Amino acid sequence: MAVTSITIGGSVSQRLLDDELLQGLMAAGQVDIVLGLPTLNNAATIADAVKVSRSTLASHFPRARSVIITVDGGSGDGTQDIL
């Protein structure tokens, strides 16, 4: 199973359908599952959340092609640097 991660930073309302997101989605190709993880100042927990999400998708949906999209709402604690 392939799990692709796409990270979108900055203001959600300004960047939701920008070139960065569209390029990431096109690179992921056709997928069966899309998991969205919204973030705001989650530097302490986001790495674990993405890791658990990836392993859960792999173990419960081993044949599915999935993508994890993390959308940061303008964190000031370094969340975007971790992603």
C-alpha cells in the first residue's frame, strides 16, 4: 500500500486550492482513501498523529491507495517545520 503525505501551510482560506495543493494531489495520482488532518499549533503531537495515521491506514487498508493531507492554519509553534 502506498500512503502519500501532502502538507499545506499558511492561511487555509487563502491556500486551499492553490498550485501547491493541486500539484501534490496530481503527484499522488488516483487514491482510494483521503485523510485530512487539520493543524494549528500542534508541534508537540503532529508527527505522532501522522505516523499513527500512516500505520493505521497500512494495517487496516493494506490494498488501498491513500493520501494524508495536513492543512496548517498558520501555526506559530513550528508545526509547519515538522511537517
